[in-house]
Amino acid sequence: MSETISKTARWRSFWPASAAGDLVGGFNAAMIGLPYTLGLGIAAFAPLGPQFAAEGALAGILGAICVGLFVPLLGGVSGMISGPRVTMVLVVSGALAQFAAPGSPFAGKAAIAAVFVMLALAGVFQFLFGIFRLGTLIKFIPYPVIAGIVSGSGLMLILGQARTFLDIPAGGAVLETLGQGVRPLMGAIVVGGATAAVAWFLPRRWPKLPGMFFAFFTGVLLHHALVPLFGPAAFGGTIGALDAIGSVLFAPLAQVRSAFDGGGSGLNAALGHPVLWTLLVGAVSLAVLASLDTLLGVLFLDGLTLRRSNANRELAVHGMANILVAATGGLIGAGTPARTAVSFKAGGRSRLAPIASALILLTLVLMFPGALDYLPKSVVGGLLLIIGFELLDKWTLARIRYLASAGGRSN
């Protein structure tokens, strides 16, 4: 009898009384997360060139799906929506540029395999942070350090969109190219600007409306309305067709194996190359950033629910989930306060909310695999511009204005 009651209680944790609110909250979080994770995946794979944009988009979506499923199933805190985060994506992008550089032992597809090894190692480190109760130490990192990391990530994300709007080729330095003169893509600037304007102003005028979601479709419709009138040359093209999810799932495991085939020569070359330090440092950096984002997400959710969660347990759970996510071919993730807040406001209270969000994203990918062939790069660029601006820390900007005004008065 007691065993039956225990099983019933276990199932109720995944199908609770708040199920209706969880499903609505999961749907809302998925609609906001769709354009966000697409953009982050594309930004992560940008150093490899536009031909890898679709693969990057799929990595972002897989990350949102797999983190959203694994974290609640492994016992993550109820109600929190997890997914890829911009701070971690920029580390991935920087590491990928190093892995794909000439002379690196990780040239070609091996660069992608090396990135997923780095992501899996980051999950291992994050799991160890939780096991050894280092979550309490991470909380003592000074706020200016966190603000600097977040604001720097936002600034890099903003500058990175110059490639989309100014036709800067992959591999070219953005600031260097800007100094030499560029050819602006006026159509892309119009569509991206309109997308960014809707994403910025709509939620400020009507806070309950998902600005990113409406901006996404506004930009897509505007692009496809203008291209027949002015021609495609000035609009920057689209992302490209999405591979079937079945052919990508667990692809990193095969990539890692093939990268080191040949009697161990690939492994020996990698072990003797300085780029190996990029992999190790990147893994530690990702683990710290993922842990910080997860703890901030936990603190945010605790503020909504007025409860106290076990931060170290949450680090261990996210670490295990991120190891599995890296193996499936997705970008690792952490707690996302924005999507958690949207889900919570709609009634998302239990672990069913993140599971519903992940399953809705999975359904969209399976039903519309060719949709990215119609997604303009300028729309993604406009959304990423807004994400970058929103990452600029208000405290840091206020300090900069204060110091600038103080310097002006002293002169």
C-alpha cells in the first residue's frame, strides 16, 4: 500500500494539480524561447561561416529541448525553465574560432567535435561544483565582476551583428573591417531594424505580450514582402535548410570518435597542441558561467515562490543534464529568469512546465524541419541586437554616466 502511495506521489510531481497552468506556461516559454535559442545557436557557430548557420540553429534548439527535459526529470527545482544562455554561447563562439584556426589539430568537423567535448567537460565540472558544495562560494563573487561579464557579453553580441547588416565575411575582424569601409545591406538593415523595434517597444507598451515572438514573425513577413519588390541582394539571405533532427541527435559522439581515428595520431596531435588549453579553460569558464546563471535563476524563482531551494543540488542536476545535452548535440544551458517569469505568470508551478516547453519545441522542429530555409538572417540579427542591449547592466551604465559627468565637471 505504501509503495502504491509513493508511486502515485511521484507521478503527481509530473502531473500535478497545476497541470493546466503548467501547460500554458510551458507554451508561452517555448514561444519566447524559440527565436532566442535559434539566434544563440547561430551566434555560437558564426566563426565557422554562414554555411554552418542551420547547424548552429539546430544546436541551440536541441539545447533548449534537452535541457528542458533532462533538468526536471533529474529532479531540478519545480517551475524553472532552463536553456542556452548568451554568456555561455559567446565562450563557445570564441573557442570554436580557436579550434577552427589554421594549424589547429581540430580543423574541419573536428572543431565541432572539440566544442562538444568542451561542453561535456563543463557539465562534469558543474556537477562537481554541486557535489562539493561550491555553490555557496560562487555566490560571493562580487557583483561588479558579474555585471562586467554580462555587459561585456551584451556588447560583443551587439558588435557581432555587424556581420549580418554590413556584409562582413566570416573570419573577418569586425572593428578592422569597419575601419576599412563596408557595404551596408539596406534591406537587411530595414528588416532587422523593424524586428528590433517591435521586440523593444511592444513589451514596454503591452507588458503581457511576448515581444520577441511578435517581432520574430513581423520581421519574417516584412522580409518576404519586400524581397520580391527590391530583389534578394540587399537583404542578406536566409539561414538555410535544417537537417533532420534524427541525423544530428548524438552526432557529437560519432564526431569525437572519427576525429581521433587513425591509430591515435589525432589524439596525440591534440594533446601536444596549445589549443588544448583553450578547451580546458573554456570548459572551466563555461562551468562557472553556467553555475552563476543557474544560481541566479534559482534565486529569481525563490523570490517568486517565497521558498528556499537547494542551490548545490541544482548545480549537480544541471551539470548532469549538461553532460547529456552535449552528447546529444545541443548547447548546454542554465536557468533562464525571463522564460521562468513568463511561465510562472501563466500558472507554471511544477516540473511539468519545463517539460511541456521542451516538448512543444520538439514538436515544432519535427513538424517544420524546412522552416529555417525561410528565416532571414536579418530577423535573427535584429533579435540578437535587442538581447545584447538588454544584457547591458543598468548599474554599470549608471556608473559610466556618473564618471563621465564627474570628469566633465572637473574639466
